[in-house]
Amino acid sequence: MNIILSGKQINLSQKQKDTIETKLSRLEKYFDKDMIVRATASHKKDKSCVEVTIPVNKSVIRAEATDYDMYCAVDEVVSKLARQLRKYKTKLKNRGTETIRFENIDDSSVSNEEEQKIVRRKKFDFLPMSEEEACLQMEMIGHDFFVFVNADTDSVNVLYKRKDGHYGIIEPE
């Protein structure tokens, strides 16, 4: 497993780097081949934040944790990633494909977790609108995201509110 570690607004000591790499290397047993794991450590106000992203085939497994202690944040990220890998395992087993080593993932914890299912479906007409109109509509309904047809590109876009309070748009290539 190749771990790419970076610091954002923080200089990591060698001890911190070694600890993060050691704890993330515990996840190595879940994969058949060399995986590229991107880890970013940052410091915001009094808290440390650790973000880890692992691309697996056509999907991405990502976790983020914030704590006053960086080592606690790393532990929390590793546990979140392990939980996500267990969920990913059940989805792959249901499809009949294998891309991670299943023998290293505990089945007992997977069966205890509630399987996700679609419980509600909505249908509505898309009206072409500008990005500014979509922002206004999203704020009026009070959601974190809004799906709309972009009047400029005539394609379906997703507008979402970022953690920093700004907006982002997801659009097809």
C-alpha cells in the first residue's frame, strides 16, 4: 500500500508521519494489490483534522475525523475506513464480484449493520435555470443540494453547499 501523506497548514514531525503510516498500514490486509492511499493532515483552530481517500476500482472510500489530538483523529479515521470496507464487502458479495480480500473482513460486524435501501422516491420536472437561480431555489427549500438543468449548458447539474459555506457544482463531462 502506497501512502501519500501531506500536511495542510501544518508541518508534520517524523513521529507523526510514522504513526499515521503505521495506523493506515493496518488497512493493507484488505486489498489484493498495491493501493494508493492519500492522507491529508491539517490543523484548524485548536483541532487536528485527518482526511483519507482510497480509490477502489470505480468508487472511492473516504473518511475524515477531527479531534483535539491528532493521534485520536487518526484512530477514528482508521475505524471509519474499516467500517466502510465492511459495507463495501457486502455490496460486492451481493453483486458477485471481488476486488478486496474478503477473508480479512469480519462478517459478524457486517450482519449487525442495517443494510441501506431506498425508502422514498421523488419525481419532478426539471426547469432550465441559471446557477444563481439554483442557489436561490436551494436556499428556499433548505436543502444541502439541488438538482437542476443548467440553462447555459442544457445538462443536469447538482449544486451543493460546502462546509466552508460556499457552493459547488457537479456537472457531467
